[in-house]
Amino acid sequence: MLDPNPQNGQKKLLMVLGAMLLITVIVAVIASIASP
């Protein structure tokens, strides 16, 4: 899973950061909708 490959590692890190950002945005949207 954790390959010391810089080419693939950087892309994987970018995907993980993007996924985290996306989850944060989704949670924020759900929270704003759910709040009265």
C-alpha cells in the first residue's frame, strides 16, 4: 500500500487531500442545511 514511489505517492497524497476537503465541504453543507 505505502510505496516509496514519488510519482505515485504525490498523486495519492493529492487525492487524499482532495477527498478530505470534499468531505469537509459536504459535512459543512449538511450541517448548514440541518441547522434551523
